[in-house]
Amino acid sequence: MAMEVEGRDPDKDEFLQEFGEGYGYPDGPKSVDQIRASEFSRLDGLVYLDHAGATLYSELQMEAVFRQLTANVYGNPHSQSDSSMATADIVREARQQVLEYFNASPKYYRCIFTSGATAALKLVGEAFPWSHQSCFMYTMENHNSVLGIREYALEKGAAACAVDIEEDVRDGRYPVKISQHPLKRRFFTDNEPAGAAYSLFAMPSECNFSGVRFNLDLVRIIKEDSERVLEDSHFHRGKWMVLIDAAKGCATRKLDLSKYPADFVVLSFYKLFGYPTGLGALIVHETAAKLLRKTYFSGGTVAASMADVDFVKRREGIEESLENGTLSFLSISSIRHGFKVLNSLSMEAISRHTESLSAYLRKTLSNLRHENGDYVCILYGVRNSVDIGPTVSFNLKRPDGSWYGYREVEKLASLSGIQLRTGCFCNPGACAKYLGLSHQDLLSNVEAGHVCWDDNDVLHGKPTGAVRVSFGYMSTYEDAKKFIDFIKKSFVCMRDHPTSLYKSTVQSDFYGGFKGMPQNVGIHVKSIIIYPIKSCTGFSVESWPLSSTGLLHDREWLLKSLAGEILTLKKVPELCSISAFVDLNLALLIVESPRCKEKLVINIKSDSFHHTEEEIGLHAQRYVVHSYDEDVNTWFSNATGRPCILLRSSSSNHHIHFKRENSVDMCRDVKSRLNFSNEAQFLLISEESMSDLDSRVKSNAKNVARGASLNMSSNRFRPNLVVAGAEPYAEDTWKNLRIGGKFFTSLGGCNRCQVINLINEGGRILKSNEPLATLASYRRMKGKILFGILLRCEGVDEVELGKDLWLRVGDEVHPDENLNGRQPPQAPTSQRQMT
């Protein structure tokens, strides 16, 4: 048996043998490993796989930008000074570089700088010569920014329709087949389309959802032979122009306009080389530019105008007439350094390099199977003879055929130091096509409360989006390999790695190695904590009264920005440095912050706040709230570092107005009155579970933030009750319990999020991957990472509030006792943590 060479990676050797021909820039000035070491040191320990969203700038690129800006003086180009003329020269050179990149002759094409690809698309949409005889036709796989052009077309009386593009090898002359979706109009017209009307066909060079590259022969087919290829359309006789969204595709493959003479091409430079953001371009054919009709004029676009007379003479130059105001000339000056990076490697080499990584990843994912033989990964856009870019889009399945949610994948990837993208990527047509979502499915998802960027990743048994991995010129084999290892470890079910980590350990590992069910003997309350202000630090007590909403005054206040946004720890981590305490005897709320010299003292009697009431929405509920005076709000604005106001849940009228019952954002505990807690009246954790977690985290110390303590405090989890005396994780099995003389129903486990990774070290807010990363390794179930249980107190209402309804440290805890013979129902696990 041959011995392996020491230090060699057999997996990488296998990769290089199959995909190595195009990998790593063997003929370039630097190898990809040298590029990473010398220009991307900030990626040490991080895997970045969202280059379709935004690629990364190199450190040498930014050093060159800085040197240029510090060595030169650039003035506003709308002047004749030396510094202004220097700017004009830089802008002129930049336009030429852009045209050269697309092999577009300046004899026929112009480069119009915009704030990005979206702004370029908007410019085309609003200035295109639409008429009742025009049509806006676009491929289903298009970004929302392209679909938005439809609004301009329809408002001007034009028609609009989506089309599917299929490869048609049977027709030697036309390699594609166009299938039209139903036509849309806002205004009915009897006019037949005339040959003089202009219509617009829009397509991406590469689908940002699937990575599928479109056949660019469509450009000539649509422009030169629309009558034949669109013979089933009413608009086949019109004059067709073609728009290409190259924002995604041109980052790893050049678009040659000498071969595919599109009328409009849009791009964003941060997609090409990371910096600058906020700058894009419209490359427009001269004949198409002369048809554009802008309504608005601005500085730089006019030769002369009068303020008190309806008179304006516009500039005749194409660039001057279409670029509003002063250009972002400093950003424009920096693109030369980005192009220098790409040109030094060559786009052909970049294309080969990135495609070798994506081909390797697609092959590996497609071969993954669970122990039962079922495939793990469903890839999108992969078909025979389809040209596909360095993007891999997919979803994952469990062994039982159900879907892993893409948010679960993203959440766990982030904990593993992997940055990727999930959702529909602003491409609703491609999303619906590849996921098999009908119009009814999409409408049902919207009615259920699903919107872009939310956590509703699986609805009605179907994914609402996908996971996307995309590679850039500096991506490496190690990036792809680490992602593959992450998928195998987290989502492939084998005998030694079950699909449900939570269920598989509930009888053994959860209880620290004890066999059988835990013995619930001698359990007692160790701590009671109240958090008066949502997301701020609370205080511990020896005893505390109950109310109809849980512990008296718990989460009775919250902070809201002047724009109406509720401030939470997820959005404002600094809230954990604000501490709040309630003195029941003096009826005072006392608040402290390291940013404020004086404590804030608020009388909590009902006459201390404004009597004006308002309603706010939080977690699918409506709350009646009271506000405070300007002095209180100023104090909290200083404490948080942002303008905000303090609101109190109405103590006299705790009516909560729930949204429709089928809302996916519905708060779990719909049977109880709640203040501003996310899910339930109480959160309980056990001291023994904390101790077990603490030991696990210490064994994985590399994930703890630099300078942070390794000791896991229960405060990280913001519990109301900490109990002691049970086996680790025994609370997971409790359906109901009696604490002292009060009865509680368990509503299930509490799903944890990144908030528990925040650490307040002497006023400094640190972030790490722990303890969530450790919890994810053994406390994961159906996309949730569970720790602690949520409780509802039974039988506490306004009538009983005069009784001895107090909880005390030392109270005995008796799990699974019937409540006067009633077995309370167990609510389903929800998706938010108490904060």
C-alpha cells in the first residue's frame, strides 16, 4: 500500500485532478493562495460565499485608491478650473475603461454613470418611448429592479408580458424557444400594434437565483427577426430593443457587445470588484440613447434655462443629457484600480477558476445521501447542456422528505463562520419557477404573513426560497471544502449523526449520561429575575408578586424610535448596558446607564405619565400604551445613543388585539395576557443545564470572543426563573408544574438566537459565536436551537390578584402535577426568543 505524502490533502488532490485545470490562476501573476494571503487577510477564519450579492475589494486595490486620492486634487467637473479639468479627464478615462471592458466601440456606445444598476434600469424605464402600441417583454428570471420597468410601460398604456426561454436544439436557425405568459394592460385599446412603435425586451446575462446563463444570441434574434420568433405575439412587427441586466453575469464573464449588440446594458461596480458601492453604469447604444425622453432636468443636463419662464435648452451630448447633477467623481476615479485587478488575472481565467469551484460544489452536493439512501440536496438550474455560472442554488431535505428551512442553514452557517445568502434574491420569477410555486401558493404565503427577508422559510410544506452559494475571483478550494464539511456535519443524517439532534439525545446526552428519565426530586427556585424594560438588563429578587401578565411589571415598558421601530437587543445591543429596577414600596422605576451621569427615577403610579393613549403593533398583537414626557425620553435617547421614547403597556386596560389566527407571526401564548414579552409570560432554565452548557462551551473555547469571559452566566438567556435540583435538561420533558402553590403550563422549548452571544464586559458589548454554536451542536430540532422552556401561569386573573400570589426563591418545584385533574394542552414551539 502506497504511503501518502506527508502534509498532502487527498481531498484537494482529487479536486485538482478533476477540476484543477482552470483553478488557481496557474498562468497569472499570483496564485489564488498568494492573492488570499497578500490581499484578503481579513478573510482569515471566515468563508465568504455571497459574491453574487457583493464581491470583495482587495486590500491592495484600496491602498491604490487611497494613494490616488491623497496625491491629487479633484474638483467639481462642472467648472473650468484645473482641479475640475483633472476630474473631467478622470471621468473620461473611466468611461473608456467601461466600454473597453464590454468591447463596446465608442463610435456606437456611450457610458452613462448612475448610482447603480437599479438607477440605470429606472432611467431606461422612465425615458423609454412607450406608447399604446409598445410592449415590455421580459424573461421570468429577472431581478425586481428589471420588473419595475413594467410600471412605466403599463402607466403609459403599453402592454407587458413575461416569457420563458428554452433551448430548442431542433431549430438550427433559432437555438431558443420563447413561450409567452398572459399579456397585461392597464388601459384597453383597439389599436393594432404599428411597425413604428418601439418595444423593449429585457433579460439577464446570468440569473442571479440559479446561475443559469442566457443565450445571448437572443439579442440579434429579437432585434433582427422578431416577426418570426415572436410570431405568436401581437407585437412581432414592432421595432424591438434589447436590455441586458449584466450586474451578476459580467463579474465572472465578459459581455462582448461587438458580438451581441444590445441597446442597453446595466451594471454595478461593486459586483465586479467590491468597491465602490453606490456607483453603476448604463451602457447605451447611440441610436437607442437618442430615443430616450427625459422629463426632469437638473444641473449639468441643461445648456440654458430661465427661472420665471417655461424655457429650457438641454445639452445635446448623450452623457450630459442623461446624468443628473454632479457625478460621484471620486468613486468614478477609483474604478480604474478595480479593473486593474480583473485585467491582471484576465476574465477568462477568472471564469475558469470560479466555475471549477462551482462545478465541484454542485457535484459534491448532488451526491450527498442520508443513511436511508435519500438525496440530501435539491439543486436548481442544473440541466444537461445548460451554461451555468459560478452560483449554486439549492435546498436541503431531511430523511423523512421534509425540508430544512433555508434560514436554519443560514443561521448555522453564520455560527460556523460561513457567509452566504438565502431567500428569493429579489428574483420572484426564478424563485417561483424553480421551487414550483403556483400563483395560489404565492398568494397563500403572502396571506400567511410571509414577506421578503423574514424567517418564514417553509410554508404549507414548501420552501419559500433557497440557499445560494456564489464564488468570486479570490474564492478558494478551502472555502468550498469548509462549506461542504459544514453541510455534511449539520444536515446529512447518518447513524452516528442523526437528523434531530434534540430528540436523539433526550434520553442520554441531555441528562449528562444518566439512564432513563430524570428524577424530579428536590427541585426548587434558585433565582427570580424581572426585566421591567424590554431588552434592558433586569434585577434579581428573593420574592415577587404575580399579575395577570406574569411577574408584576415584567417587560411592562419598551423603547421605540421616533420612526416607530421597537428597540430590541437584536437591533440595539447597547440596551444590555441599561439596567432597570422596580421598588415596589416606593412605587418607583429606577434606571441606570453608563452613558448617563444621573439615575432616572420614574413614579410608576398611573398618574405619572401622559394620559394620551396610542396603539402599537408587536409580534402580531396590538397594545394600548402610554408615553412619557420629554425629560424621560431625552434620558433614554442619551442612554441608547439614538432618539427614542419610553412607552408603558396600559395598566388599566390590558386588552390585546390579535391579528388573524393563521398568521405565521402569531405569538405562541394566545390564551394569556402578555406585556411586551415575545412569546410567553415566563422563561425558565435550570442551573444544571447551564452547568452542562458551560462545560461544553469551555471545551470549545475557540469560538468565544477575544477578551470575553468563558463562564456562561444565566443572564445571557434572560430567564425569569432559574431552578436547581433537577438533572440537566429535565425541564424539556415537563408538561406542567407546580411552583409553591401556583400552577404553570409548559409551552415548549425556547428557540434561541444570536442575542445570547452578546457579552457586556465592563460596558463593552462583545459578540461571539458562543454559546449558540455549542447549543446548535446538540440542541437543534426542526430548525430551532432550544434552551429553556416557556411557561404560562394558570388561574391568575383580576379576581385573584388580591390573594397571596407571590413566587419566592426556595419554592419547591413539582413537575407534571395535574392542575385539579386537568391536563393542560402543550402549545407548539414557536420561532422567537424572549427578549
